[in-house]
Amino acid sequence: MKDKRAIVVGAGLGGLSAAAYLARAGLEVDVFERNSYPGGYACSFVRGPYEFEASLHELSGIGPPGNRGSCYRVLEGCDVARRVEFLPIDDFYTSIFPDFTVRVPHGWEAAEEAYCDQFPRERKGISRVMQAMRRINDASAEASKITKASDALTLPFKAGDLVRSMGITVAQALDREMKDPGLKALFTNIWGYYGLPPSRLSWLLFAVANASYIEHGPYHVKGTTQALSNAFVESIEDNGGRVHLRDGVVSIEVADGRATGVVTGQGGRHKADFVVCSANPITTCFSLIGPDKVPADYLKALAGRHIAVSTFNVYMGLDHPAADLGLDGHEFFINEGYDYDDQYLRMFTTDRPSYWAVTNYNHADPEFSPPGTSVVVLTALVDYTPWAHLPADRYRETKDRIAREMIEATDRRFPGLKDHLAVVEVSTPITNMRYSGNPGGSILGFDYDLAGSPPFRLSNRGPLERLFFANAWVRMGGGMETCITSGLFAYGEVMKDLRGTRGLAKLLPATG
Ligand SMILES: Cc1cc2nc3c(=O)[nH]c(=O)nc-3n(C[C@H](O)[C@H](O)[C@H](O)COP(=O)(O)OP(=O)(O)OC[C@H]3O[C@@H](n4cnc5c(N)ncnc54)[C@H](O)[C@@H]3O)c2cc1C
């Protein structure tokens, strides 16, 4: 198939995954990336003796041998899994609330016990919710194999939980089964990973995404996610593809409603049979293609969706082991209250956040930083809007103030932290936007509200013939597992056009 050429715009995880699959299938593949490194958010950076993971807290869908998750299988399918070392994280998360602290392990029974130990009177409701999550997850896996319309028609009868989950929020699902606001807060404390509070977050998304963590455990990547992104590049190149760095795409060429190639910043004009965008659909349609060439209903669909939140990160290199400061796990969530709607509204201000994650990277990988040191990162969700309106001369002062206040507040929970700061680097939504090109510095594409849960997200098929998307903005949505899967989906769409192949199962090799 070397007579067919695919061009991938951007080397985010979605684009890299699509490129690796396309190269393996024998297409001629060229990836054009504006940055000097591959991976988009999946990267690292170095300050002094410390290499920082830029984004990943916990990778889902990996699992140990014998219990591999779907992300691992997708990585095997494009010959990336064997090139990466995945390190298991022993717990799911530790929640710190004003009145209690609970460590939630992974594994269905273990996680359920942790919730029940803290709220023994709610055992029945907790159990019913966990069972519903399992049924939704199992049914969703079955539904993804459907290729015949007749099977889709019988789905509501065979998978009632799954169908119901598409129309309700997390809060609606839990209100039926749980009473104590503290339990609801504990159970949903990971909502930050999905960008919306339970009152607005899709129950389907929450159930399936959490199931992936609970069933297979969370993972860290040895050498940071830069190693994962580099492994994709290796696979692409081993299969004859090329990854061009520092050469962004400035326009996508169109003829008769069909994408026909790209023009890059270094002046290259490249013809293509297929164009796959890791770049987000808003920039792609409005800047790379031009709105006059995009069907109006697609532009309307873009305008009807809300861009998800971004992040504020404080990256800290400590001259001391984090475990000695009480950070005896990987992921901690600090909550100054139980009202998640209030926490969410605060994300639209430049006040210090009241909910943030504290991640100790040396827990899963003791060699993460030089001996006797450690790397700890504070991450809060924040929206881009207040940062966009901040006068330029107040940007640095605001970012330094929030970082200082977050360090102080974290030090109250883990005393001694602020006495061991060797290196501190801070990122804001503006940083995210600069490095990813994503509007608002969004880390998840569009919101995961009811209209943005995976079945209702935009398709991997773009608004023009032979144009596809593989990123957080379309199916399966934001997050690393989902973006890697999005690459497989985009590849599946190309294969439909090229060979008439239907059904992703046929595109994945059998796994052991
Ligand atoms: C701080 C932080 C923490 C996170 N934590 C987690 C976590 O714990 N678990 C998890 O699963 N996910 C996490 N995520 C989310 C996850 O990283 C993203 O959802 C995912 O990596 C997005 O991948 P993508 O394919 O959409 O590409 P992106 O990462 O958005 O990359 C897009 C790429 O396209 C390039 N590009 C854009 N325009 C052009 C152009 N015109 N020409 C060429 N190239 C272009 C950009 O330079 C970039 O490299 C986190 C993200 C952040 C920022």
C-alpha cells in the first residue's frame, strides 16, 4: 500500500497512534509536528537535575500480564507496548477531606471495602453502585464490538444500565443509592480527571473510565510519557514512516470537498490520500482549512460544545525523599470542602484552588529523580478564561502567588515540603495552550457532559472527505488511554475508505 500516502497533523498521542497503525498497515506516513519533540502533552521537561513528567498522573487500561487492559492491547496492535516499561501504581488514590482521609485501592472488592469501611451504613448502596459500574463497563465493551444494525437495535434490552447511563449525570446516578455527602464526595473525588463536577459529568464516562483504573490498576511510564511518545516514533519509523519535528502544518489543501494534502511551515507542499489531525478540530477548521470550505453544520456542531478546563501545575524538585514528608503514595487529592460545584466555580477565577492533586513520582519509580531527592507535582484544574483576561503585566505575579499559596496549603498537610524545594516550575492554561495549540489549553478537548460522552462526541471522521481526527476532541475523548484509542479509531475509518474493512476487532492482532 506504499502507493497510498497519509499525512498526520501533529504528534499528540492520538496522531502518533493513528500514524503507527497506518505505517504498520503499509501506507506511506508522514507526521508533521510544530514542536521540537513528539507527544503533545505526553512529554517531559528538564530543570536542573530533575526531569519532570509534564502531564500523566495515572495511565488507565494497561494492567499486568494476564489482566491486560484495552489500552495495552491497542499499544500492542501498533507495536508500541513492547518498547515501553509500565510501572504499576499500588493504589487508585488517597482522598484528604477536612474530616477524614481514605486510601482507595484498585480492584473491585478492595475499592468497595475502602468506601464501606469509612461509611459502613451505606454498604448496600455502595455495592449497588459498584455493580452498576461493572455492568456498564462490560456492556460498553460488548457494544464496541457491534458491527450489525440488528445488534444495535437489541442493545437496550440486553444492556439497560448502559443505555440509562447515557442520559444521566454522576450525581443523578449516586443520589439514588448514597445519602452521606461525604461518601458521595469520596466516591467521586477523581472527578478532576474528567473535568466536570458530578452534577454535570456523564455517568457513562465516569463508570467506564473508573472501571478501567479499578479493574487493571493505574500505571506510570518508566522514563515519563516522553518515553511513550518516543516509542510511538520508533514504531512509526521502523515501519517506514517519518516524523518531522519543528515543521507545523499551516494549511490543509482541499479540492471538491476532499482533503488532498498539506502545506507546512518550512514551505513543503505535500499531497496525501488521507489527512489525520491530532491538531484540534477548531484550529483545523478555522485556521488550517478555512471556515468557507467547511460545511456549516460541522461549524455549528463545534460551536455547540463547551471547551473543557485546563490545568495549573506546580512542578517541584525536592532535595529530600517525599515519602519522609508523609507522601507515602502516588496520588493524593486535597479537598478543602465537600462541595464540588463550588470547587468547579472557583476554577473560573484566579483565587487559589480548593481542590488539587499532589503527585509523588518517586513512589512508583524510586529512580525517578537522583538519589535522596524526589519530584512532587501539584495539579489543579483551572479554566482558561480568567487567564485570557489577565493583563500581561499581572501574569507572572498571579501565577507566582497561586503557586506559593498552593505550596503553603500543601505544606500544612505534608509539613516540611516547603523547606525542601530545590526547583519550582509553574504552568498555567496559557502554557498548555502554547505547547499543544489547544484552545483554552484544554486537556480533555470538549467537556464530558451528557452531550460530550463518548457515544455523542464528534466522530473521528472530519467534515471533509479523507479528513480524520485522532485526539481528545472527538471519540473516545480526552485522557491518554482514550486518545491512543482515538488513533486506532481514526485508522479504522481510513481502512473503511481504503479496504471497506469494518469492525475494529479485525484491525487488532490477537494478543496473548
Ligand atoms: C497537566 C496534565 C495532566 C494530565 N493528566 C492525565 C492523566 O493523569 N491521565 C490521562 O490519561 N490523561 C491526562 N492528561 C490528558 C492527556 O494528556 C491528554 O488528553 C492527551 O495527551 C491529549 O492527546 P491529543 O492526541 O489530543 O494531543 P495533544 O496532546 O493535544 O497534542 C496535539 C499536538 O498537535 C500539535 N499541533 C497542533 N497544531 C498543529 C499544526 N498546525 N501542525 C503540526 N502540529 C500541530 C501540537 O503541537 C501537539 O503536539 C493530562 C494533561 C495535562 C496537561
